[in-house]
Amino acid sequence: MHSTEKNNKRPNTYHSIRSKAHPESTTNQGSKEELVAELGASALISYCGLETSSSFRNNAAYIQNWLQALRNDKRLIVSASGKAEKAVDLMLDS
């Protein structure tokens, strides 16, 4: 599979993680689900052995954009990580 094909599948991964983490949510619910999706996608990529230095840098850069929000809300990373873990577990058990 070419890297562009892998990158095209990434939005589907986000959608799947968001659906598993928040089955009642809509795409307009808010940006916190995007953090959950990014954390979950990062975990899945690593779990599947698909992580590359490029994907790691991209994930780190995306999460770095959240630093101010994470500093302002100490519970955000715990909450988002827990939801991402739950979603990944649900996906892997499916």
C-alpha cells in the first residue's frame, strides 16, 4: 500500500475511534473528540506496527497544538486518553 493510500485511510480511523468513544456524538460536537481520535489513532498505529518516524512526528505535532488546552484543563488528557483507550479496546475486540 502506498503512503498516500495509508494517509487516505486516516480520516476513517478518526471517524471509527470517535464513533466507538462517543456513539451518540455527531461530527459537530466539539474538538475534544479530535484529541481522543488522535490519541486513539496513534495507539492503533503503534499497536499494528505501522508507526513510522513521519507518523510519529505528525502525531506529536498535532498533540503539541493541544498543549495550552492541556495546561488549562489538567483533567483533559486523562479524560481523552481514557476515552481513546476504551475506543481502541472496543475496536480491537470487534
